[in-house]
Amino acid sequence: MKGQVFAITLVVLSGVSTFVMFITTMHSLDRTRNSFYNDYNFADVFVNLKRAPESLKEKIKEVPGVNRVETRVSAHVKLDINGFSEPVTGQIVSVPDDGQPMLNRLHIRKGRLADSTKDNEVVINETFAHAHGFNLGDKFAAVINGKWKKLTITGIALSPEFVLVMRPYSMSPDFKRYGILWMSRKAISRAYNMEGAFNNIALTLYPGAKVSDVLRELDNIVERYGGYGAYDRKDQISHRLLNEEFNMLRNMSKIFPTIFICVAAFLLNVVMSRTINTQREQVAALKAFGYNNVAIGIHYAQLVVLIVLAGLVLGIVAGIWLGGILGGIYMEVYRFPALVFVLKPWVIISAIFISIASALVGTVHSLWRAAQQPPAEAMRAEPPAKYKITLLEKMGVGRKFSQPTRIIARNIERKPVRTMLSILGIAVACATMISSGFFKDSVDYMVNVQFVLSQKEDMAVGFVEPTSYRALYEIKEMEGVHYAETFRTVPVKFRFGRSSYKTVINGIEPDSRLHPLLDSNLKPVTLPQEGIILNDYLGKILGVKAGDMLTVEILEGSKAIRQVQVVSLVKLYLGVMGYMDVKALNRLMREGEAVSGVYLTADNQYQEKLYRSFVSMPRVSGTIVRKNEIRNFYDVQAKGMLFFTFIATLMAGSISIGVVYNNARIALSERSRELSSLRVLGYTRGEISYILLGELVVIAIAAIPLGFIIGYALCGYIAAALQSDLFRVPLIIEMKTFALAAVVVMISASISGLIVRHKLDHLDLVEVLKTRE
Amino acid sequence: MSRKIDAADKTKEIVFQVKDLAKTYKMGEVEVHALRGANMELYAGELVVLLGPSGSGKSTLLNILGGLDKATSGFVSYRGNDLTKASEQELTEYRRFHVGFVFQFYNLIPSLTALENVAVVTEIAKNPMKPEDALALVGLTERLDHFPAQLSGGEQQRVAIARAISKNPQVMLCDEPTGALDSQTGVVVLEALERVNRELGTATAIITHNVDIAAMADRVIHLSNGRISEVTANKVRKSPHDIQW
Ligand SMILES: Nc1ncnc2c1ncn2[C@@H]1O[C@H](COP(=O)(O)OP(=O)(O)OP(=O)(O)O)[C@@H](O)[C@H]1O
Ligand SMILES: [Mg+2]
């Protein structure tokens, strides 16, 4: 039983370790985040506006529920980094001249805050520093209010506001091409003519304050000052994405451990019922000595617990260890001062409870049978197994079967339940494997649809303010530009019923050549002349259907509130946005023809020159190069994906080895007598291996197509569970993922087969002749 | 004293030649000497019975003759082929084509019917009988499609005999073929063996604890303590039918 116990240990270990890993990672990140938020006073509410006098601060403080208020000056800038010729943008956030801000305090990793008497000192966020290998004293340039300025890095910092640093409305974080710059309030105010004024507020609320009331009141107050809409933490990018990550971890901690625990329970069931069968006589003897049913039941229950225990202990240890690794992977994207590792006792207790309970549930039938056996019956040898001519043979297929093939067929048919469960077990292993490949496949697909098929431009150039169409003609004139078209992006808050969502409306030229809107069937969506198209995820958040009237709060310029009809919902994989014909959008805005930016294609050799000239154009706020965007998407996702694939492959391997090996061992112990008899009759090792391994092969082969089906369903479930603002995972599984899963199953089946084959080669022929079955 | 084997016997073809055969089992520190230098021959067409007390090495000897086990020292040849030097593959082939086994516990394949249990052997043999014919020889024509679990012990043993003879083996090696049977059934089984030996001329060795059975043999080989202690020859073979125990 040693090998089988080992196989079960492996599966229990997998289940417990994934459970502990996902849950502790989630708890650790949660605790880490909370203490970061608390220790560094993460604000509850944020407001962006055009410009307001400092005196407004007092008025805001009087809003019921508002606790502490901090005013700031913030600006989006283009950066110019020596040795890195691609476009980089950043956000400047002011830091009070007398030191640390009261809210959203900085955690200084290295160096110090910028000196308020100097206007060229800057503290940058850690991921940005790492991406460029920046150190204290290094310099780079920023185009601040149109002026090129050389800045010196005095510090590298983290902020609760920027745990995840992401360019607003972008599809994925890009640490290299987007950074946060903290500068002294004095320096930045001077540069932007903001002395005695501010354009950004962070504030905290008293406990019990009604958030929606505060937001409404704030919006009223700042309206005159060009407010872009107050929002609370749930609309704050970094916070929101962290929340979604937690949701994902929570889902993962349910899906995978459940699979493993079920498989473990099944394996235990098989092993225990076999063990109890072969120990009928001992059971009878114990009963004869006066042990009662309960004692017998407990005896075997203890055995079950003992078998589970090793996997449990190792699983907890491995889970903690893997949790550390996964936490570390998260820490590369989500930046906290330090990962607080949290291991809640209940996690361990529930791991213990769940695995032992399911093991006992899995074996309860055999335990019951062992306990119930009347001693006299147990003393008798097990009744001979009943065999039948198989259905296959009755149908005439078996006419030509050789006797060994007949043996295979009849053994499989004799224990249909166990055969089915074995097939199911291996199928689940196959499915697990598919689910790991599915991540890569769907991400590839998503990237292809989003970045290749529906973003055909080489560059997207954004303007500081909505601009007239002339900008398009100017850009078209530039050397190397092949083709250009405009786009319009309007920051808005959608409202429908009681739900709201802050995002942007993308105005696209009808029949856009560079930026077609594609639905999930990759068909271009024709933008209606009137009305808006939402992606279905946003539709779900808001609860709207096609035909509904949606309220749009425009968060720039006019600040108007408009109504627009939802024409349709389309399925898009990345981002959460609304889409309109650019003309319809301009009509909605009632501000004539305005463009937010230009998509363009350009000659390869001119590209670098082009974006260098965009850096120096004051009206251009930033440039995005598409191929960088793709590369970056993979860079950010790669490690996590690799880790996940690695874990899932390991787990799938352990399940299939566990199930196949266990099966093989049981088959061996049940058949060793007849196999030895066949050896005595002159059958070769190869010929008897055929009988035993043939059965395994049949089961494995039956399991693979079932595994494909279960795998597909599992991926569908995972895809649904992983929906987030960042992306919706499409249910795309490549042929090669199916193939790989089949190969892994076959390989683990072969490994188990080889081990058993080795045992077959060493059957003691004489032994079996001495005993009755 | 035992009667010396007469000269006429020596002209017969020797099937098995056993010289100074020893078999030692090592169980940790303890050595068990199952055979300590046994010498014997088995001639073509004859039927011998091996007699001896429990633990005297009968099964060990038979298993070595049948290529199921290897001797520790000494020499065994089958028709001039040294079995002690044979490889695992050669022994398998030897069992496959030359030897018919019958054991105390039948060793049938539970998932196959009587007919199929015989077919297991005929499928891989060189010059087999039809399985039906082999079963007819042991009087089981009516039970071809029954599984072992549906047959009595004696019937199962007859299936085992049919299986053993179906390949037309050169030798039949039977280890307590009647050990698990009552005397009446035992007689039926022995008759089957006797008939095969008589009609097909298969050299046959039968281990038994039953001294009465020795009467059906051409020769009786007595073992004790790992050695051949005595070989006796019967002038006339008694028919199993006339044996009572
Ligand atoms: N695998 C083994 N390991 C150790 N000792 C063994 C083994 N097989 C047989 N023996 C020993 O070898 C001796 C001879 O055994 P064998 O089975 O040949 O006796 P036997 O004459 O057939 O007895 P029985 O009439 O009881 O079947 C015995 O003492 C037995 O204990
Ligand atoms: Mg014996």
C-alpha cells in the first residue's frame, strides 16, 4: 500500500497546498494593504478639478462627514528619459512644502522628499525606478507646462494611492512608460501658475459618513471650479484593481482545492474498500475477540486519517511556502512597504477539517461495511467475483478477442462504478491541465483581438485639451506618417438607476481604418449615427439593456449631464468603456468638432523621430506605441501566468499519477494471482503486462475526451469567475492545449504503468500456487 | 530395500535428468534447505508419483522441473537442455510449449469461461488440440460456457487438466491435483490424468500425500528431507477407478 498512500499523499498535498496558498496570499495582501492604508492615511474620497483657490478647503472641511482634507496640485506630463527613446508619460502629484502629506503619505524606500526650495527635485515611484534602473541622483527630463525641465531623483517611494500604478484608462499597467512623480507643492504650483490654488483634493471621512451624500455635496461645491466629479475608493484605480485581484484569489481558492479534495476522497475510497476487503479475516478475528462495531469503524477511520495526515502536513507547509512565492509575485506589481505574511489559524483548521472530513465521507461506505460485517461471514473467504460475458462480446464485437483482451474487457465491465470514477479522476486531471493552458491561450487571443486586430495604429497621440481638426492635418503632414485619423475621448460618469461607473466614452470615426470596434465574433461593429454602444461588462455593472436611456455626467469642459440611448451591448475583452460615433459624441457634447487625439500609421524608420517630436509639442500630452503596449502587457502578466501554469501542471500531473498509479496498484493486487497463473502457463512478461496495462490504457483513453469536456466547462467557469475591469477572459482553448493535456495524462499514465510493469516483472510465480484465492 | 531400476528402463528416452539438485531458501539469518542433493530421472511416457512428508521438498522439485523456480546448485536437464542455465525467456518458452501444469488450487482465470480458460493456452501453443476436445477428454462437454465460480472444485480441476493437456505437452507436472477434492471427485480427476498419459503418452509426475494413489504409477519416488530416499516401481499400474481412500 506504500505507493498508493504516497499517491494519495500527493493529491491531498496538492489540494491543501493550493488552498493554503491562495487563501494566505489573499489574507496577506489584504492585511498588508490595510496596514499600508492605515499607517499612511489613504484617503477615502478624491476630487479632480480645474483650479480652485486654497480658501475653498475650509468650505470642504465643513461638509458633513468630511474629516481631514488635503489639497494638492497634480498634472500629467510627458517625460524624456535618456537612453529610452520610447514615449513615457507620468503624473506629478504635489507634496506639501513642509514635508510628508497628511493623507496618502509616502513610504520612502530610498532617499528623501524633494526640497521645497528647489524646483528640480523629484521623488518617483518604485516600479518606475526599477523599470529604468534609476537610482538617487539620476536625472531625467519632464515637459512641465510646455517647458522641458531636467529633474533630479532625490527619493524612491511608495504610496497607498498608487499600490498599482496604471495610466488612467489604459488596458494594463506599464511600469516603464508611466510613472508617478512627487514634487514640492511650491515648485509645481509655480510651473503651472497654481500658487494659492489647487486642482486635486484628497479627504478622509468620519466613520458612518454617507459616501454618496458627501460625493454629491462635494460635486456641488467644486462645480464652479471645473470639478471632474468626486469619487470614492471603489472608483480609485489602484484600490479597485486590488479588490478585483482579491476576488480572483478567493475564486481560485475555491475551485482548485475542491477538485483535489474530491479526487483524494475517491482514491481513499478505492484504497480503503480494497484494504478492508483483504482484511476481512482480521476484522472477523477482532470481532471474535469482542471488539464492537464502533471500535472496528474507528480503527479504520484512524487509518484514513493517518493516510491523509502526511499530505495534510506537507500540504500546509508547501502552501505556506507557495503563498510566500505567490505573494512575492504580486509584490512585483502591487507595491507595498513589506508583505505582511498572514497565516490565520482557521485556514489551517479548515484545511485539516475539510480534508479529513472529505476523506471520511469518501470512505464512509467501506468503513460502514467493515463495521457491519458479521464475524461469521467475515471468516468465510470473500465470495468469488461474478463475471459476465461483456456487452461488447454479446454484440459480436468480441468474437475475435484474444483471451487476454477478453480478460481486460470483463474486468472493466465487472466494476463499472470504479471504472467510471477512475475515468472521471483522470479526466479531472486532464481538465486541470487544460485550465492551466487556457490562461495563456485566452490571454494570447485577447491580446490579438485587442492590440492587433482592433488597434492597427502604430501610435496614438493624445492632446492636452480637446483640439480642432487642424491638428489632424498637421500630423498628416509630418514626415513618415502614412495615414492618420482622429479620436475623441471624454471622461464621464455613467448613471443608470442606482448604479454609476466612472470611465470614458470613446468617439471613433465611422468606418475607422485603424481602430475598428470588433465584437466577440471579430465582426466590426457599425457605430450608430446616434446613441452609444457599451461593452457588455459595463452593461452588467450598470444594469442597462439595449434601448435604455443612460445618464451621462460629462467630467470635462461643460460638466453637463446628458441622456443618451444605449443602442447595443457588445462583448469586448479589455477595458470598461462606452463607444460612440465621433460625430454623435460631439453632438452630445455640444461643442463642435473636437478631437482628443490622433491614431496614425507611420514608416518604421520614422517612428522614433516622430515621437521625439511629439515629446516637444506642448499640445501633445502623450504618445502610446502599440507594439510596446503588447510587449508590456506580457511583461506584466508573464510571471504570474508562468507561476500559475507551473503549479497547475504540477497539480494535474500529481492527480493523474495519483489516480492512474492507484488504479494500477489496485489492479495489480487484484490480478496478481491470475497474472502469475498466466506466467506459469508460459505467458511472457509482455503478454501479462498487456492485460494489466491494457486496462489502464483503455481507462486513460476513455478519460481524455471526457477530460476535454470537463476542461472546457471548468475553463468556462474560471473565465466567468475572473471577469474584472482589466479584462474578461474569453473562453478560448487552443488545440495544442488539449493536446498537451492529453500528453501529460498519457505520460503520467505511462510512468505509473512502468512502475507497475516493474513489479509485474518480479511476480513470485511459486507463491501464488501455494494459496487458495 | 528398493528394487533397482531395471535395465530395460534405461533404454527409454530420458525426459528429465536431475543430479545433485539443491535448493536453499535464505530467510535472513536462517537457511532452509528444501532440497539437499536430489537425483532422479523421468522417462518418456511414464507416470510417476512423488510421495513424501510435508516439507520434504516435493513441490520445490516439481517447480524446478517445471521451470518456475531455479535451483541453488546441481543440474537439471530437459531432453538434454540444461534448465539451470536457461534464461528467463527460455524458461518461459519451455513452460509455454512443453509443460502442462495442474495445481492443488486449479489457478483458473476467474473472468474466463471453462472453454476460454483452455483457449488461453491453445492460443499460444504450437500444436494444440481444440479446446472443446480437451474438455471432452475430461468429460466437461456440457459446461463449456460456465465460469470457474459456477463449477465445483472437481470440475474446476478437470478444466485445469484440460488446459494442461490441450497444448499436447511433453510432460505433465501435477502438484496435489486431488488435494482439495473428496475421494470420489479425486478419482475422476486421476482418471483424466491417467487417460492422457495412456492415450497421448505424456510423461506425467504427480505429487500426492496419498499413498494409495501411488498404485496408479509406473514408478514411485519417495522424498524425505530434501533427498530422494527411495524409488519403487509397480509391476502393474492400478486403474484409479480401483483406488479407494
Ligand atoms: N519461499 C520459501 N521460502 C522459504 N522457505 C521455503 C519456501 N518455499 C518452501 N520453503 C521451505 O522448503 C521446504 C520444502 O518445501 P516444499 O514446498 O517443497 O515442501 P513439500 O514437500 O511440497 O511440502 P507439502 O507436502 O507440505 O506441500 C519446506 O521446509 C518449506 O518451508
Ligand atoms: Mg507441496
